[in-house]
Amino acid sequence: MQKLYFTRVPSNPVSLGLVCNFIAHYPPFDGYEFGLMVKTLRYQLEQQTHLIGSVDDDIVAYLGWIVTSREIAEAWVANDGPLNPDPGGSAVAATVMATRSSGHILPLIKEAKLLNLDKSVFWKRDFINARGAMKRAVRKRDA
């Protein structure tokens, strides 16, 4: 396997276009409303709450998240409330992940966790078939 490199890109129209083009090829995002996805990705680029995996200058993976409070993230995972940002929050909610290869998933997650060592991590995974969403959390232990 070729070397997988990780980076974050600046928030500008070219970066947004490249990320949108990549994400648009992967379920379930390929069926999402255009405006909502662009707004989500633009926010993640602006806040630098994203990570891009590349091989030979080609985007092969994307992970984007929102910094929020633990309470908001727990309610979101339980479908008991909306996911709203809290820039000073103690949690991150991963909202967008797409990869060309399942072999990129674990390295992408590990690299993103290094950027958020002090935060609990929450996510939901939607499937393209009739299977329900999978919900997960890795809570940071309070000292």
C-alpha cells in the first residue's frame, strides 16, 4: 500500500470544491441535499475541524467533525437533540467520513484523535441499506 499522508486544507473556494467533489461520490453523502452538505463541509474547513488523507496528491479519505459539549453530543447520539457547535466544548462529533478504501479508516481516525486528545469522541454511522444507524462514543475519562 502506498503511503497515506494527512493534512488539513485552508478554507477557500478551491479546497471546498475539491472536498465536495470527493464526498459527493460516497454513500450516504451522494444522496444528501446539496446545500446542507456544502454548508457542513464549509464549516469544517473554516473551523479546521477536518482531516484529509491523500496518496500521491489524490484525496482518498476525508473526516470532518464539530467541536461541541459532551451534553450536546450525548443528546445527538441518542437522537434527543440537534448537534450544535460549542467551540470551547469538551467533545467532538464526527459527522462526515468517506474513504476510497477501508484500509484508510483506522489511520484516519487515529490521526484525527491525535488532534483532539483532550476530547470525548461521538459519531453515528448511516448505512445505504435498510439497516439502522450505528451509534458510538469514546468518552474521555475525567481526571
